[in-house]
Amino acid sequence: MEDCANDADATVVASSGAKRLFDVALSAFALLFFLPVLLMAAVAIKLDSPGPVLFRQRRTGLNGRVFWIYKLRTMRVQEDGADIKHAAKNDDRITRVGALLRKTSVDELPQLLNVLKGDMSMIGPRPHALSHDQRYEALVSGYRRRFRARPGLTGLAQVEGHRGEIHTLDCMEKRVASDNAYIERWSLGMDIVILLRTVPLVLRDPNAY
């Protein structure tokens, strides 16, 4: 009975008109506000290393639908296969400019386009690469229940400290537990609180690399 109730509550997250309006308004404003930053970052990426400015990778979205996520390229590689390594501290795949973009989360800003398109939400479970979804779905109970909501630019797991490199399975289990708790307790007020808690993390998050 509890699972059925939780699933019923979760449909509110996916279908809420207020949440979608909040997403569209905020992502459109943020894109205009950060446009100068995006342009400067694009120039820096092109000057720093060969390759495209934008990085695209397949991720799993609402109800398991696959979409292309957009980021600023921060690595020398552009992986989207069956074996994708998590970013780690002192990762030699990360470019000089990429390290700064990742530390400040500027590399995530193109995902505002995903929010406008409806692939993502401002707040929700962070999407993982498809190979990681396949791996952890087999290892972590409740993993697939994260797909009951649109993935987010930030989420409850991130503001609770469950961001960054996955050192042990316990790290992912805590992330998934926070994601499912968010879906089952969602409110627009909760989204606003998570967004406000995200701001100081952008400026200084020890797990951002």
C-alpha cells in the first residue's frame, strides 16, 4: 500500500503545471542572465583545447525516456558508451579551463536548454550516464524509482552532500534515497528551498571536481 501511495504522490511531480511554469520562467531568465558567462566560457574552451564547445551525452529522463543532455565540454574525451568512468579528483581527462568550469558549475548551465525543452526540471534527481544507470539499477534497491520525476539541474541529494565521485556503493544508495524522498515529499516550496541551498554550493562545494 505504501508503494502505491508513493507512486500516486510522484505523479504530482511529473504533471504539476506550477512546477513546469516555474521551470520555464526561471530557466529562460537564467539563460539570458548567464549569456555573457556562457559566451566567455565558450571562447575559453576553444582557446584551451581542441574539440567542440558543447558536450552531449545520453541520459535517462522521466519514465525512463532517453534524452541528450547538454554541458560545456570540460574534458579531452567525449564518452557516451558502455564504460564511462566517473569524474574523479585530479582527473587527467579534465582540461585546465574545464577544471574551473566544473568547480563553479558553469559547465552545467547549458542544461537550462534541457529544462526549456522539457527534458529536465530545475529541481529533481540528477541524471546519470546510461551505463551508470544500467550498473546501479542492478545494485541499488529503488534506483529506477528515480525516473518518476524529470531529472534536475540540482536536487535534494546534492544539497545534502551526496554529490561527486562515487567511492563506494553506499554513496549511490544515499543519493538514490534522497532522490526518492524528494519525489515522495515534493512541493513547490521544497523546490525553492533546494534552489536557495544550491547557491552557496556553487561558490564552494568540496565535492565539485
